[in-house]
Amino acid sequence: VGPSGAGKSTIASMLLHFYEPDSGTVYFDERPAREFPLSQLRRQMAFVPQDVILFGGSIKENIAYGKPDASDEEIIAAAKNANAHEFVKRFPEQYETIVGERGIKLSGGQRQRIAIARAILKDPAILILDEATSSLDSESEQLVQEALGRTSFVIAHRLSTIRNADKIVLIDKGIVSESGTHAELMNHNGLYRKLNDMQFDFGMVTQSPTNELTISDAEGVQEPLQSKS
């Protein structure tokens, strides 16, 4: 977590090797990222941005982009895990529904669920969600995150999203000022607690999802986590 504009999305991009760090090293399984072929790393990761990109084909084709040889059963299972199946069934043509250029015929939340289903279908070892549940209500967000079932980096505006993270890292003025679980940081009575209390006062805190390593973008907080440096 950390202030807006502190570089959360940049860190996600470094995991995918869109950028190289100016200093320090990104590690995977205690090995420097540079020791892995780029294609191998990216095969093991899936990335869902806030501004989802869909192409003008069917819902089925957009989900199957994550695994072109997927069966109908696999596509439907991924959609269910992304909490997309119910709204897809309401369309007259269901999974054959054409979404329009960039998914214009779908709402923001529907586009996000289709993109998450695509990522789940790919079955990556690491899933990176960059504000990818921002258009979902809290209940839908929780259902999606409970279905992730893998190492996940989540950039999120709502602190409720990260409350059950394995580790939360708070960056303040370019340094790690706090780290730990939600309970540990709340007991610390520092900036994280102030941010949490602020969101709670505005009714933003709800029961959160499970098991994520998360980078959160609360108003006034910003970015974590670089593996090692």
C-alpha cells in the first residue's frame, strides 16, 4: 500500500519485465528474474489491468484467448470462478454474444470479469490484478478473489481487498515504513491504521477476500513490494 502515483503499476510491470529496475533485483523462487528466459516467465504469469482490453469477438472467444484449445466446459468453469457465468447466461446468445469493439456492449464490471476469467483459464502460477476488480461490488470482488487459488499480486483501491493478505507492505516517502498482516498493522497504530479507519468511516471497509499478497492504492497510500533489493 502507498500513496497514489507511487508506482504500484510500475512494480507490476517490472514483474512482467516490461521495465527493468534501475537498482535492485526481482527474484522468483530465490532466483534472479534475469536467469529465466522472458518467454518462460510470461507463460507463468497472467496480468489483468484496470482498463480491460477485449476484442470484438464473442464472449467465448475472449475468454478462450487465455487458452485457445480450451473446451467449453473449461471456459464455463473459468467464467464461474470469475463470477461471470450468471450474467453471460442472461444474454440471448450466452457465450456466443458479440461484445463489440473493445467490449463496448458490456459494462465495466462485466468486462473485468471476462478478463479475469481469461486469466484464470490460462492457469498461471502468478496472477497480477491491477485495479482489476475496481468496477465490481464488494460481494462480487470477494467471490472472484476466493477463486484465485494461486500467488496473486493485487493492486486495489479498497483496503478491504487486502485485509487477509499474507503480507502487506506500506511504503511512505520511498521507504518501507510498515509491513505485516492486517492485524499486526492495526496493532501498530501507524499510517496503515489511519488509512483503514478513514475508509471505515466512509463505509468502504467490508469483509475481505482470502490469501493474497497485495499492493493497495488507498487514497493516501501507495506501492509495495519488490521481492528483494
